Amino acid sequence: MEPDRFRALIERIDHANSQDPNTELVDGVPTPRELAYVRRVSEWVLRLDPHASETLRIVARGQHICRWTIPRDRFPRTRAGYLRWRETLKAFHAEQVGELMRAAGYSQELIRRGRQIMSKSKLTTDPETQTLEDALCLVFLETQFADLRRKTPPDTMRTVLQKTWKKMSPKAREAALKLPLAREERALLEAALAD
């Protein structure tokens, strides 16, 4: 690892995400939403794997780079539209991170590796891809679950939780069970896991 190159790249990714016009409060401070999100993902990656590779740390930080530039409402409000939006975002994020890595002097091999992790094509068979997915699931449970629960029918929410749980490794599931969830979310998660 070249620490200066890595730090400079992370700063470029953070600068791009600091342009997000959407904000949320983080410790009482308005923070660009995607910047807050990828910081949480990065923190979880390092909690799950303190020796995470440089490439995994880069893709964790670039996971949602400039996501707000491709809003959901550009795609039909159907399941197919949602899936097309997600695939468009995945390709966009991989391209953006790859370009930043290239500009920072990273090898084609590491850029390809980053794209592979971001594609999640080898989930469950590639430990780094699994760590990234685990971090994403834990951020969802920790910071997005409560809000989604309030606006989603219980049966649908139960299905979302079951699908999320299925993607997680045993280590991430253990971490999820230790999250300080509110009583309502804890009960819904327990019900989903009991089904």
C-alpha cells in the first residue's frame, strides 16, 4: 500500500460525495447523505475485517459515489424499473471508482479487482465481496431499517429482512443481533427470522 496515494484517492471520493445536495444529521451536523453512507460502510468493513485490502477499502468508500445523479424517478415505478436502476447505478459506481483509481495510478489488475468486488458476482465465494455485502446489510439495519419499517407493510418488510439476512455471513448476522435496534425493529427482525 502507498498510504499517500490511498489517502488522496479516498479524499477524491469523499469530495465527489460531499457534493450530494441531500443531507442528513450526523451527530447533529448536516452531512451530505452519500458521504455519511460510505463512511458508515467503510467503518463496518474495517470492523468486520481490520486487515481489509486496499482495494476493498476503496470500493467500500466508492460504493455509492455520486448516486444522486441517477435518481430512481428516471426509471419506471415497476420491479423491472427498479432492477434496471440498480444495475445502472452499479455500473456507474464501478466506472467512477475505476476512473479515479486509474487517475491515481492504480494498476489495471487492481481496478478490475475493484469492479469484481463491486459487481458482487461472487457473493458467498469471494471473502472480500462478502465483507462488502455484510457491511452494506449492517448499515441498512443500523441506519435505514427504522425509517423503511414506518412506510412499508409488515409482510413486505419481513420479506426484505429475510432477503437481507440470507445475503449475510454468520459473522455479520452475529453483529446484526447485537445492534441496538428499537423494540419495534427488534420484534420485526425476530419475527422475520422465525418464519
